Amino acid sequence: MPTVLAALPVRLDPPPRLLCGPGPSNVAPPVLAAMQRPMLGHLDPGYHGILDDVTAMLRAAFGARDGLAIALQATGSSGMEAALSNLLEPGDTTIVAVNGFFGRRMAAMARRHGAQVVEVEAGWGEAVSNDALLAAHDRHPRARLIGVVHGETSTGVEHPLAELGAALRDRDTDTLLLADCVTTLGGVALDVAEWNVDVAYSCTQKCLGAPPGLSPLVVSERAMARVRARTVPVPFSLDLQLLEAYWVTRPTTYHHTAPVLMVYALHEALRLVLQEGLAERWRRHEDAGAHLRRALAHRGLSLIADPDHQLAPLAAVHVPDGVDGRRVQERMLREHGIEIGGGLGPQAPPMWRIGLMGENATTEIADRVTAALDAVLEREIAPAAA
């Protein structure tokens, strides 16, 4: 017998939230409006024109000059999976910078694809030294790939990516450079071609200000040559050669039923990014982040990240001794409608992660968050003091 509901659920009406955690961020109203435009079929020539626009805007946002620029029909972790599954074959050596949850995930994922992984580690809140990565490359000059997380979301650390790319260019090596830009695309300076980054992936729900659901990905022509020369097949849904045939070839070759409305959202989000101007948008995120960090310091709250490598859009904050960090998060949400994040992974110290991304990267939003935090902490700390 078919299942019969006792009652039909009421019409969906989620409460408004100010999303100031590690992502997602609030969606820009024009992006939401774009998702209400007329639906097109995923093989419609008009839709292919939209894909062409998205490709061009992704190149501009990443600073890519050649190769492939697409948005995978999945979230940022699938961008990581696609990059590793297309660039690595069983037995390949890869060097991975590990200084937080997502660097460790990259290393673990590479092992699942049969790679011999050399981890170069740093402590929580520290950037992995480029000198240490290059020393690992000296020991493994035939490594197929060096992978780094540009903005480690679990700790609020930004990796000095430009310097690493320049050093690898000077070595004239076949080793490719892979960058996780999930928390940096649209919010932190990025120029993959100038910085010698071969592959970079991101997400839509953080600094781009769109809903989650797609993973922007750029692959240099040098890296695509590696993909075309591989001998082991790639899982079908992440095969960049098949995706290239769908995104680039005209007439297109069917690969999957695309999330058309999400592509509309990405189209509008990228258009807004470029309309604002990349440098201006990066500066807005830096100004908002600096304002937040000053406000936190004024309250005696310390950050996880080394100040020399602080990620602009996200601050990882030590929870004060004697304070229940999770309860503070719950009260921020319940009493003020503001979401902030907690620590991520078993190695994380007690922390809050406060993100000012996309539409929320303003000093006004920073002040709303810290005012709410003041109100909650005053009531959390006062009973303990008494």
C-alpha cells in the first residue's frame, strides 16, 4: 500500500536569517530573482548562450586565460573530487598542504584515487610554508600535483598562493598546481593565470552570493592536456572531457540534465561581481573583515589564524574559557536570527567561525553580528561571574 500522509505539510515559509557563518551566505536579491526567469530546456540553444556567458564570466572572475571554464552540477567538494579524479591516476605522487579540515580532505580524497600522498603540515591557524612545499617537491620532483587550500575555511587562514605559483614557474616543472578557492572566489584577490595555478575550483554559496549547488572550475590548457592523455577512465559524471563536450562543443553533446535555474543564479551572481569590479569587491571584503577583527579584538576575543595569513571573509574566533560555544551559537540564531559557525573536525579547538561574504561583506553587518554577540555573551558570562 502507498504511504498516506496524516496531514499535508503547510506551505514552506522559512524564517529570515542573517547567514554569517562559514557559508552559505545570504543570496543577493537579484540572484534570487534570476531563478524566477522562464525555464529553458538544457539543450535549448538559448540556454547554451547562457552557458557561454557563464564561461566568459568565470574566466574573468578566476583570472583564467585558456583551457576549460565550467560549473559542475554539484557543490565545492565535488569540484575537489573532479580535479583530483581527472588529474591523478593510481600510483601518482601528489603533494598536499594540510593545515585544516579541507587540506586533510584533499589528501584523503587523493588517496581514494590511488595516489601516493605526501602531506606537508602546519598547525591550526598557521599557513603551510611554501618553502616546506618546495622542499617536498625537491624530494619528489616527479610529483604530478601540488594541492593547496587558498582559503582554509576551518581556520580562517589564507595561503600565499601567488608566491607558490611563481616558485613553481621558476622551476619549469611538469608538476601542476591545484587550488581550492571555495572561500576566496569573489572575495579575495585571485589571478590563476598570473599566479601559475593550473586548476582551481570553488562554490557558489560563499563570496559569490548565490545558492549552493554548483562548483565553478577552471582548468588550464596544460592541465587539460594531462586529462586528455590519461589512461584510466574517470567517473562518468566528473569526466572533464565529457563535460567539455557539453559546455563548449556546438552543437552540444548531451551529458546530464543541467540545473538550469542554478545556472541562471550563477550567471547573475557573476554579472554582479564583475559589475561591482573585482578589485572593489575584494576591497569590500577586506574592509568588512578588518572591521570585524578590530571589533572582536576590542572585546578581548582572539583569532585562530596567524595575523600574517588571515583570510578576509572569515574569522575563526577562540571561544572564551568557561563559555559554551554551541549554546552561544544557538542563542544567536534563536534570539537574533544570526547564524555563525562552530569548529569543524575532531582536531578543531573550541571556536566560532564568523563569515562576512558576498552581500554580507559590509561593516554594518559586522556591527550587527558583534552587537548580537555582546548581548548573548553578557548573559552567558554574567551568571558564571556571579
